Amino acid sequence: MTTTASLRARLLGWILLPLVGLSALNAWISYGNAVDASNEAYDRALYLASRALAEELSWRQGGLQLQAQRAAGYLLENHTGSRLYYRIADAQGQGLAGQDELPGPRPAAPVQVHYHALVQFDDGHFREQPVRLAHLTHVLEDEQGQTRILKISVAETLETRQQMVQHILRDTLGQQALLLLAAALLVVVGVQRGIRPLESFRQRLAQRADDDLAPIEPPGLPRELHPLVDTLNSYLARLGRLIDIRKRFLDNAAHQLRTPLTVLKTQLTLAQREATTDRETLLTAARKTTDDAVRLTEQLLAMTRAEHAREMYPHEPLDLVALARQVTQDFLPRAVQRDDDLGFEALVPSCTVQGSTALLHEALGNLLDNALHHAPPGTRVTVRVGPHWVEVEDGGPGIAAEHRAHVFERFYRAAPAAVSGSGLGLAIAREIAKQHGAQLSLQSPLPTGPGTVFRMTFATDAG
């Protein structure tokens, strides 16, 4: 079984991991800025050392003279704890004093001007160790007043710079670690307090009764959880409706099927005891009872399908004229057998509605079955389609006033007891109409005389 991370762990991960990355980026930037600042300061000291050395130079008796005064000696010998080396060369690069193997300025080296237009800084190696170099161009006059250009290079070892960089790095990382730890603690506390309403909500759900499908009230929950509660309430409403449909189906099946099955058992028992003639009569009655039970079962299943229409049958555009014509053709053999006058009229060339072909076929079939079943043989029955409606009209005796308000109820039979039927056909038709946003109406008697019209009217925006 695959385990998934808790909401607390996910929130901490989404908050702390980016925070760690941002802290690392900030530490890197701060460290770089600090290193640049320290280099700036050390380069200035290196420049001052080269200037101090230049101030002690003079040209006498045809040669370069260096007078190392106390201040210049202090700068060169004890410069910030690092070791300093120097080299003095002429304009052609010929060494005149100092460490001759000290690297001079590179022609292609990038010039970084900080303090004087004639100084540049560079990185190099001297005696197999890295150094920082300051190359100063100095103008010197000899005794005859001639101008001489000198190249003064001062190199500094990097021990002190590296110690300062390490110190800055330790301070920066230490501060970032403390800040990150404090942020982590605040995030943990915030997440813990933030998800506390979820635990309370879970406890309220756990305490609900098994049959309690009432909407959940979300007092005290954050606004971000309200859509979740609304979705859960919608699911509970659908679940409750499905449970009610199942209960009604079981209750109806247990109540309605018990009687025909009991009668069928009695008929078969009597058929075993009676003579041949009576046995044939009982078997015929048993066959009719079986047919009625099968019809009732089919109607019960049809009712259940109609109640589950939203989940089972997606709606799509369909032509009501073509559907009504097809249903009329399906019932034509039965009407001919009864000598009924079954006809079809289309007042519009086509009528497009949104719905399920199977369910509307079932509804219209039930209306036609009701007309043919309860009207006497030879009755005129018409299926008619108009703009956004379809109706079934029969010229039968009609429905009495005391029955009109109940004919759409389940298992209600307005016909005499001698006429068989499950009492579900019109209830199924009404349920299907309801699922399609349509209205099933009844008119009886007709303005022209006896008869009944069942009309299913769709909303004008159903097409």
C-alpha cells in the first residue's frame, strides 16, 4: 500500500524547502558582497603601500635610490599581517629593485581604477602561492630634470584576506542558520495551529450517525475549506437520494411482487390437484400471473432507471419528431391487433431537445401503452409533436375527476380492478419528464368530447 505524506508534512515541505533555498541564495549574495567589500579595503591598503614606496624613491648619481623611512618600512614589513613583496622596473620592464621574479602587469589584464588613474590591480602567483598585485605607474625626475617612468609592483599574500573571508562566511552562515531555525519553528507552530480546525472537523464527522446525511455546517472553518464542505454536502445529497431510490425500489419490489408470486404459487398448487380441464384453466391463469409479474418487474426496473437518469444516461441533442415517429411505429402492430386507429402528426418539421433517447423512448412508450391498455378496442389514438412538446391523445372514456390528481402516483390504478396493470407507467413517465426539466400534464375530458391528452412540454431553452 502506497503511503502518502500528511498535509502537515506537505505544508512544511512547500514552505521550508523554498525558505532554505532563499536563505542559501541570500547567504551567497551577502557573502559575495562582503568579500567584495573586504577586497576593496585590502586593495586600498595595498595601494597605500605602493604609494608609500613610491614616495621614498629618488634618482641620484645615475641610479635609483630607495630611502625606507620608518613609516614606509612599517607598511612593507607589517602590512595587515600578510607578507608584502615589491618590484621596481623601468618603462621597458627592466628590473631596478626588489624581487625581480615578481610578475609585472599583464598587457591584457583588466584595468580596475579605484584610487588613481595610474594604478591597476591583478591576481597572480609568486613563489607558488597566490598573491594580489597592485601595479603603480610612477613619474620620477632625475638630477638633470629628465622625466623617468617607473613601474612599481607590490604583491600581497592572501592569508589575511582568506581569514577575513572565512570569518565573514562563518558569521553569514551562522546568522542564516539561526534565522532559518527561527522561521522553521514559526512555520511549524503556524501550520499546527492552521490545521487545527481540520482535526475538529474530522471529529465532528466521526461523531455523526451512520444514517445522518444532513448537510454539514462549517462553523469556525477557514474560508479555503468552504468549497470542500460544499462539495461534500453535494455528495451527501446525491448519496442520500441514491439511498432513498434504493429503499423505495426494495420496498416496492417486496410489496408489489409478493402478491403475484403468492397467487402464482397457489395456482400451480391447485393445478397439480385438479382434473385435466381445470388444470388447463389454472395454467392459463398462472401464465397470465407470470406475465403480470414480469411486467411489474420491468416497470420497477424502469422506474429505478428513471430515478438514476442523471448518473446513467448523459443528455445529448435529439429530434423529438423522429423519436415520436419511431415509438409510434413500434406500437403499430399492437394497435392493429386491437383494431385501434393509431396515427402520428408532426406540427413542426423537427424539434431538437436535450435529453436521453432511451429514457424519452421509455416515457413516450408508457404514455402510448397507457392509452392502448385502458381504452376500448377501436379507439382513435394520436401521437402529436409540436414546438417543444409531444403528446398522446386518445378518444377513450377519459379519467374521472376523482382520479386525475392521483394518476401520476406510484401503483395507483384508476381503472377497474378487472383491468390489469402495475400502476407505474404514468409515474415513470413523470419521473423521466422531471429528469429532463419537462412538465407532464393531463387534460380530460377533451373540449371536443370524451378522451384524454397527456402532454410533455420541454423548456424553451432545451433545444
